[in-house]
Amino acid sequence: MDMRWSSAEGAGRRLHRSLVTVAALVVVAVATAGTASAGGTDGRLEAFGDVAPQTFYEQPVAWMAAEGITTGIEPGCFGPDLPVTRAQVAAFLYRLDAATGHSPVVPASLPFDDVTASWARGPVAWLAAEHITTGKAPGRFDPDAPVTRGEFAAFLWRYARHLGLDVSTGGELPFDDVVRTWQIEPVAWLAEHGITTGKAPGRFDPEAPVTRGEAATFLWRFVGRPAAASAAGDPGSCLRPLRETLVTFGLTPTEAACVAPHLAGFDPDELLAVIEHRQVPSAEVLDALAAASTCLSVERIHQLVEIFF
């Protein structure tokens, strides 16, 4: 079939408007979120498309991925800017223990009723059995709650104690804002061993949430800042920013999850040239836009046409 971009009537015109609508949406979304790209390794481990070179967490995340301590939040995405949850910290510490040859043993019973995710149950049960956590309340661990900097310090300090390390501190606490009794010794120990330098001179910010990138960095410093292994395969591409941006421009999460894989990696300038009729779309662009448009119902396409036209 001769599918011309400038088709004037009937089904051809409707298809044209649908594809241009999707293209217009993608230009805005891709330009806002940034394109996911496979790129070259250049000697670095780039298992995640959202871990940018030269960030403070690049090498820590590379080390975690190489050691099997993390597989990310979804294919190609580590989520360095997202808050780390209590269940994720449990999993990180459990996998760290295994990666360093300590063979953690998962007990038969789990003392918390609110841990339901299969990947979290074993690590949380182990954390409780080794007295690294007592939970938030009797029978409650609160696995999805974000971990604060003070809480992360306590988790890591207790894990070090579990390993038999000397967790005593001899110096003065260098932060004025750490006042809770249960935080003081763990934070002082972290500072004394170079695991943290705080947020600013004299300030640790113990109630601030820890991001996944910061958690990776704390763990990496704890084990002595090891060099990251080289990448085992091609770098991943993270579609999360594009998908989330598509949602902000009106798509439902389900629609965005369907559309994003078809559109990742396209140059927004090329799509803009197609929209403005300055360039005939390549077969690759046309196929991608056609595939993306199938993710949307006829009604949704009509709604988007109203938005963009």
C-alpha cells in the first residue's frame, strides 16, 4: 500500500493525523525526558540507562550491579534519584552479605505481617534474625517506607556489628543536627570511617530520605571503595523518564508503558521535521509511530488530536 505522509482523505488522513499526534506528543516528551540510548561502554559499567557518567554514584552502582547486589527497579533502570525503601535496604544488605562470602541464612519464620513481596521476605527475615532491625512496631516492618539518613546509618552500623567489626567511636560527632540517641553512635561511626561527610559542614540531615544513588554510595564506601568490574553486556536503556513524561502529557500509565518502547532513541529534531512537513519520515520512524499509535484507543487518539490540533 502506498502510505504517503501527506495522504489527503479517508483512512489515510486519519492515520496521518494519528501518527502526527503521537509524533508531536513524543517530541515534547523526548525533549523533556531525554532519549534512552544504548551508547558505548568506554571502559565503564553502564548497566543502567539512568546512571549518567561522572555522577557520584556511577562507580558505586556499577560495583553493586557487578556483585549482584542490585538488578535495578526495572530493566535498564536503577532509579538513582528515587528514595530507597526499607525492603530495598534489607535486600541490599542481604545480597552484600552473600556477595562478600558470608552465606546469610534465612530463618524459617518472618516476624512481620506486612512484608508480602517474595523478593523481600527472606532478606527482611534475615535482617530481623541478625538483630539489624526490630521493625517499626510489633509485627510491622513497613517495607515500602522511605529510609532516612539516620535510619540508614543505623542499619549499616548494626550490620557492621553483626559482622563482628569494631563499631565503637572515639571521636566527637562532627554534626550538630544529630540529636536522637539511637542515631548518634551510628552516624559518628559512619563519619569516623569515611562513609559519610555529611550534607554540609556540621550538618548530616538525619531526617532526609536516602536516595538509591546515595545508598549505593554508602555501601560502596563501607566495603572500601572497590573498583567496578567491566560491563558484562551492552548497556541498558531506561525508559522510566520517557514513560513518566508521557504520563504528564496525558497518557495513562498503561498507555505510556506500551508507547515508550516504540519511541525510545528517536531524535526529537527528526520527529519535529516530520511534523512540520520538512522531512518525509523514514520507514523506521513510520513503523515506530504506527506501532505506538496502536497502544491508544480511537477515543484517546481523538482526545490527543484535540490537544495538539
